[in-house]
Amino acid sequence: MGDSFFIHPALFFFLGLPAVPLSRGIWRQCLLILVPLLALTMVSTLSPGLYGQFEIHGLTLTFGRVDKLALVFANVFTLMALIGAVYGLHMEDPWQQVAAMGYVGSALGCVFAGDYLTLFLFWEGLMVFSAALIFLRRTDRAIAAGYRYVLVHVFGGLMLLGGILLQYHQSGSIAFTGIDPASAGTAQYLILAGFLLNAAVPPLHAWLPDAYGSATVVGSVFMCAYTTKTAVYALIRSFAGFEILIVLGVVMALYGVVYAVLENDARRLLSYHIISQVGYMVAGVGIGTELALNGACAHAYAHILYKGLLFMGVGGVLQVTGRSRFSELGGLWKYMPWTFVFTLVGGLSISAFPLFSGFVSKSMVISGAWESHLQWAALGLTLASAGTFLHTGLKVPYFIWFWRDEPPFDPPRREAPLNMLIAMGLAAYYCILIGINPEGLYRLLPFEVPYHPYTAAHVMASLQILLFTMLGFFLLIKKLYPEPKVGLDLDWFYRRGAVLFLAFCRKVLRMVDEQVIKNLHKTVVLPLLRTLAALSAWTDQRVVDGFVDGSAESVLRFSERMRFFMQPGILSRYVARTLTVLAAIILLALYIR
């Protein structure tokens, strides 16, 4: 048990949550900044230990397990909450801010949870508050996407809960600790499946671009930071060294890149690229070495900042123009220069350009693969890195800001709101700071493993990959022109499957009900029921009633005879029977004596 002072950082968000709709104007804005600032300060002062432990029906619930792994995620979660709060200061709708606060608080609750029951409580909070950020856009598309999001995450939550209950039944423990791959059974793999769904591992991934591309402008900034990275944290905590995660991570990295290249909508493109980038983290967890796990943590930290920056930039464009499809954009750099610069910083960071944050984090995972002699994984992740620069470092800025002299609509006469630009500037600052001075990030990581990203070989190899990718982009640029169409993903199968199932119910099952079941009911069931009813009536009347009536009549006859025998009404018989009984009593007494 830790002895130092402890206030759970999530508490600031949950206490501030009801105050948001009750405040107005500058007071609400101050509250929105103060809450994450206090939480960030609290995280920076926490000491390792166990806090907030409770015994309930023999179960130990731990709300505050503080160690270096929890602190690195809590640090970036609260930092991103502060940046996101600044980004959303202009909003009139308080309920988006309420949902965002609950969302961040739930993520922090997961990070500091020391047992699976506490984790599950906040895990479900993530789903509820993030779904609200989708529904609050209040469009038909957002409502449909939010409904699908809830269905998928309820399914994932049930898998997680089933695994937790099964593990408790088998071992009597709900401790949220590392699991040995050799001893993992059904319970552990159910828990793993619940985590993988939130990490958007294919084929359980289609909810992510569907939801993030449909959420509110501010909501998508928060959503890109917390759900998948909370799942990455849970995987690091429990499933480090599970080799299946290496395969899944590499598949994620490549799969997300392919779909991002094909995507026409900017926010959906960034959503697909979340899948790709989380793939690096999942692969790092599967590799399981200290360097690879540090890489997963570092990349999660850097990814939250640069992906948040990219979503803020694209959100600023959507806020000003009302458009997010590449086929509807272009030529905006002269009208929104600050948003253009900040988006470019995010693109260079995510592309692992030297002196930007992605360069010092992504390479740790790839180096961990090389050190573990997993050449195929290292090559797959390197290939995905080239694809990242192709679509996010080149395609996003080119088709939003350039490729047309003028936008195909009345050009905007203003930049994004000032608070949005300040938030983008803060995120861009950290993207550059981490790239220039990675030691500050490395000191936060859970393991003390030396790593030096700025070696001549690493810098030259990265620049060569970036240079040839850029060359390929401009050679194939006509093939990459955006088309006004919607891409299909694996969600098509379960969407179409649901439609086909409903059609089957409406047509086939209805026909069976009307043509077969009803006829069967008329020709077989009803005659059988009538026969059984007649048999039951005969049995009741002839057998049951006959037995009861006969028994009653026999009792009456016997009673009448006994009454006549015992009370004949003749005095001489009374005297004779009394003397007989008395004599019998005397003889019995003499015999017993």
C-alpha cells in the first residue's frame, strides 16, 4: 500500500462532469481547462504503489495501482485531455464536453485499475461516453454508426466479462496482472478477444472508421486517443509475449495502410491509419522484450499526439468548409495557412521523419523485432511505414491543401477558430519536442533499456524509404486521385449478413409460419388436442369422479353401520358392552401385573 497522498486523476473529470452544463461562458471554459490541468498535475506527482483498495465479498478491488506503465499512459491521456479541451472551447453544446470528460475519466480508471472488475467498470464507461460523442453529431449517419458502435462494443464487453467470470471461477482471482502464454486457457483468450476488439484488430476493426468518421469534430479528436490506446495498455499489462499478437500486429499495420490509401474521406483515412499504427503497438506487445514493450508505450504516446493533431487539422477543415472528402477539397493552403502548417507537422510526425516524434518511437518496435530475429515482422512493419508516408504524409496534405488552384466551392474567408489553432500548436510543439529530445519521453517508459534513434544508419535508411515513397507518389499520382465513392470493408459482410438474416426472417420464416406451421396446427395439433381433451374429460368423469364418489359412499355406509352398532338406543346393550369393556380392562391390568 502506498503511503503518499493520492487522489485518483479520474476523480477530477467525474467531479467536473456535472458542473459543465451548469456553468456558462468564461466560467465553463475555465472549468474545461482546469480539470485536465489538475489531473495532469496530479499524475506528475504520483508515487508508485497501491491505493484505493477495498474488500467486497472476499474480492480485493484496487482503483489506484500506480507504476511506470500506468504513469506513461496517464501522462499522455491527461495531456491530450488538456489539448482536446482547448480545441473544444468554442463549442456551445455542453453535452459533448460532458461526454469527453467522462470518456477521459473512464480511460484513466482503466489505466489505474488493479483488478479486472474495476477495469471492466471503467471499460464499459469508455463505450458509453464515446458512443455519446458519435450520437451527439445528430445526423442520420452518426446515429446509425453509433448504434453499430454500441452493438459491437457490447459484444466485446460480454467477451471480456465472460473471461473475467470464468477466470474467477477457475482460480478465484480477478487480479489484473501478466498472463503466462503457456498457461492461458479459455478464460484468458476470452479476455484477450475483448481487448483485441477495442484495439480494432481485423476482422474486429470495422467499427473504428465507421464511428470515428461519423463522430462530432471534437469527439473524433478525443476518440482517436483513448479507446484503442487503453486496449494497448491492457494488452501490455496482461498479454506481453503472446506470439499471436506479432502476426496480428503486422497484419494490422499493412491492412490499415492499404485501406487508408484507397479511402476518399479524410477522417476515415485517419481512422484506418489508427488501425495501422496500433498494429505496431500490438506487434511490440507480442514480441514481449523490454525494448519492444518500451517501443509500444513510446509509440502509443507519440501516436496520441500526432494523430490528435491530424484529426484536429482535418476537423478544422470540416468546421470551416463543411467537407472532409478529398474529392471535394483542394486549394485551401492559402485560405487556412496555420491549419495547413500544423497538419503538415502531424503528417511528418506520423511518417517517422527525422526530428519528429514518430521517428523516435516507431523505430523502437522495429528494432525490437530485429533484435528478436523476427525479420519478417521487421520487414512488414517497415513496409507499412512507407505506406504511412504515402497516404498520411503525402496524400492527406496534397489533396486537402493542393492539387487544385482553387477549392471547388466558395473559398473560406477565415481560418479555424483561434482555440482550435492554439490546440493544434500545442500538439505540434510536443510532436517536434519529442522528436528533437526523445530522452524526455524515454525516461517515462517502464523499462530502462538504452536506445539511440539518431544513428547514421537509422537516419539514412529512413530518409531513403521516405525519398523513394515520395518518388512513387508523384509518379503514380494520377492513380491516387480521389474518387467520390465509398469503400467496402469487412463490415460489409456482417451488415449484409444482418440484412439477409432479416430478409430470411421476413420471407422464408414467415412463409414457413403461414404455410406449414398453421396447416400443421389445423390438421394435426388441434385434432390431437381435442382427442386429448376428450380423453381427459372421460378420465375425470369415469375414473377420478367414480373413485372419489365410490370412496365417499363406502365411508358413509361404514359410518352408518358403526353408528348403529355403537348407539343402538337399547339400555341392556349399553350395560352389556360397558361391562365387557370393563372386564377387558381388568384382565389386561392383571396380565400386565
